[in-house]
Amino acid sequence: MPASVYAAMKAIAEFPATSVGDNTAATLTRRRVNAVDLLRGVVMVIMLLDHTRDFVHRDALNFDPSDFTRTNTLLFFTRWITHFCAPVFVFLAGTGAFLQGARGKSKTELSKFLITRGLWLILLEFTVIRVIVWFNVDFHFALMLQVIWVIGVSMIALAGLIHLPLRAVAAASIAMIALHNALDPIRVAPPAPGAAGPGFWGSVWMILHQPGVIFFTPTVHGLALYPLVPWIGVLAAGYCFGAVYQWEPERRRRFLLKLGGGMLIGFVALRAVNLYGDPSRWSVQKNAVFTLLSFLNVSKYPPSLLFLLMTLGAGILALPYFERMEFERKEQGRLSRVFITFGRVPFFFYIGQWIAAHGLAILAGYLAGQPIGWQFVGLLARPSPNPGNLGFSLWVVYAFWFLGLLLLYPLCRWFAEVKRRRKDWWLSYL
């Protein structure tokens, strides 16, 4: 039996039968979990690297960093490391929902909050976030169905799931993650010449499982980058995962080591077999390094089973280390406090990092004497957003990534302090 499957089955067996809001639940977590905030902060910092590369790197739109005929090792890993952002971000959003219930919300109150916050996130994805990503208000193209959209829809689904036994939610979420690649052969064919998109049922399938362009009206279209399957399962699994933070610390750390390690072993074993778990197969390349890159090059859109085993396994494996580090030091180190600060204001940081990445790219282009008009054109617009070889080399991407973090940290620290001091209801939506 693959280690990842065994670890998942063992996790279900060890989950409490009750869920948040039941009087018989274990002692509830009443304060923030620093290790969770630290992990969230780490992946959010990496997220800014990805979006800085999108706007600053000269080859960001010229070729895919996983194109082995054109990429190099540093560029590949600059993109690959950012794969950990979305799954950990979505997974910990589910964990955060569980911990909200653990801090005193009844299941009814938590359901109401999940529905209203989910709708709020979907609205922001199609309006505010759309504007700050592209710096234009032309809504006739590129309504992006990205990570905030999928968190919003997944929260609405979770609002109903939390009324089920926790073990049932865990089993359903693991099944969605493990089995969804069986749907890969079902593909929507490209639209016929002159057709306005893939049609109604084709669009539904793209929203559910196959990334692609869908049309809301003949003139307004969107890019479904984050189909709902298996992201709903990822957020629901994160909700169930929150239950381990009701356990005694040493027991929890042992479990996290086994679960995270088992998922990574499962990734290596299943990827080596090369038969199931990802629509793309690895292959021998021109040298050993590029063969390794091929092995690690798993699919994000939608996230394959192997993609999720690799990213979530590593994230879960980091948590006991973060806990132990905090326990042994008795206080957070300076770098840890920076990550924790970012992790405590995830949505605020998410909004800010788009503005920082895009704004700094425009500033860099202006100072370098490059045309900057393309920076105000959406991804699916014509002509192409980047009309030529504009932008900068990879070292400039890293420099502006660091500059963006310097700009965002004092703002996030201020807002984290506002959320700590004040308990206004609307702050929980930010």
C-alpha cells in the first residue's frame, strides 16, 4: 500500500468523530497557532516572487519556465518553488475556518460566516482584484477565476460540509484529491471557428475541472485558471486538519512528521511509477539535472494528486519543525516574526503584493526608458501584453521581490496590530 494512502487512512482514523461546535469536542484552541501563521507567511512571501516574475522578467510571457528546450535550472526553480503557495494557502484557509470554530463560533455561526465571506471573496475577485492585477477597468476581457475565487466557492461548500461528522468530511476530501485525475481524459474540444466559446456545458466543465477560457457574454470572457475540483477538497481537508491542533503537542508533532513524510514518500513512489496522479509524465532529458526537473514538473492547473502530495506534504512536514523551533527558542526569532506577521494578515498581503509587484515593474520600466503601456493590458487582450522583449533579467526580479517585501512589511505589521487590538466584525473579512 503506498505510504501516502496509508497516511491518509490513518489520519481519518485518528480524527475525532465530532466537529467544531459539538459540546463533546476536545479542549478547543483559543489562541492563534504561530506555526500555522509562520507557514502561511512563508508561502505568501514566495507568492510575491511569482507575481514579481510575471511583471518584471523579460521572458515571463515568452515561454514557460518548464519548457526544457528554453529554460535553465534557476528559472525553473524560481517558478517551481512558487507551486507551494496556492495549495498551502487554500489548505490553511480551511484550517483557519476550523480554528475559528475552535475559538467559540457555533456551527451555525461558522456556516453563516463561511457563506458571507465566500461571496465577498468572489465579488472581490471579479472587481477589485481584477483591477489591481491589470491596472485597468476594461471588464470586457480576462475576468480571472484564480485562487481567491476558488477559496470563496470552497468556503461556501464548506459551510454545508461542517455539519457532517469530521471523519466523513476527511474521507470525502481525500477521495476528491486522490481520484480526480481519473477525470483527466474528459476534455472540452476547442470551439469551432466563429463559435463564441465552448458553450454552456463546456464552460461548466472548465469551471469544474479543465482550465480554459469561458464566455459570460459574447464580449465578456474569463480565464478559469483554478477549477473547483479538487480545490474544494483541499480546503475541506485543511478544515479537518485543524483538529490536530486540539491534540497534545508531542502527539501532534509525531503525527505531522508521519503524515508529511508519508505524503512525500507517496509522491516519489507514485511519480516513479509514472502511470497515475498527473496528466504529464516525466521522461529522461538531456542530462541528470533536467531529468530531475522533469520528475518534479507536475501539473498545477488543475492541481494533480502528485502536485498536492508534493506541496502539501512538504508544508505539513515543515509544521512540526516550526513548532519545535518556537518551543526551543521560547520566543520567535526576528525572521520568524516577519513571516508570522505576513501570515496573520493573508488577504491584506494578497491585495498588497499584486499592487507592489505590478507597480514596481512599471516604475522599473519607466526608469529604464522602456515602454510601459503594455503593463496596463490584460493577459488575453490583443495585441499581446508584452509587444517585445521588454522587462529585465532574473536577478532584477529577485531584487524587486525583496524591495516589495520591504514595502509591504510595515503595512502588514500595522494592520496585524489593528486586528489584534480591535474586534470589529468587518475585520474578519479582510
